[in-house]
Amino acid sequence: MDLGRHGFLTKLGFAALTGNSALVIYRSRGDPSSVAFVAGAYAAILLLFRFLRRFERGEGDVGRTKAAVWLLTTLLTAMFASRVAPLMPTAVGIVVYLTAAATAGAGFRAFFLNP
């Protein structure tokens, strides 16, 4: 990804994200599932940023770009819900999963069913 054409705050945000991810991976090196979660979330965020830039500029196939953005946001929502819900009481965990599903559904409706 070429960060040279992006602003200072974008570069600072990516530096903070990269540093934080590296630190978490380092501290979680004995827990492969946590390392995989952080690495997967980091990769998904980078891809999401790339596809959002393409979407903003109208580059490439807009329909495929929208699908990629929706899939990545849904993936991130599901990943974080799957980590948070087990920590909550059962009723609250169910609400977390339902909220994640509603968010994915609303995103699908906004992106693909509304003109």
C-alpha cells in the first residue's frame, strides 16, 4: 500500500495500528489463537482501507468493491463479536451476536438493496 499520497493523520494512524498490533502479537506469542486473531484483524483493516479508497475514487468495478467492503466489515464485526460475546453473561452475549448480525444485515441493505 502506498502511504505516500495520504495525509499525516492517516500515516500516524497506520503507525499506531501497526505498533499496537506488533506489541499485542509479541505479548501473545504463547497463544496462537490470539496471534491469529490480531494478525487477521490487522490484515482485514488494511484491505478494508484499500478497498474504501478504491470505492471513494470510483476505481475498478464499483459493485465488486462494494462487495469487498461489505465482506471485510462483516468479517471484522463477526471477529470482534466472537471475542466479546463469550466474556459476557449469556443474555448479553446473545445481544452482542444479534447486534453483529443486524449490523451486517443493515450494511448489506444499505450497499446492495438501496439504489
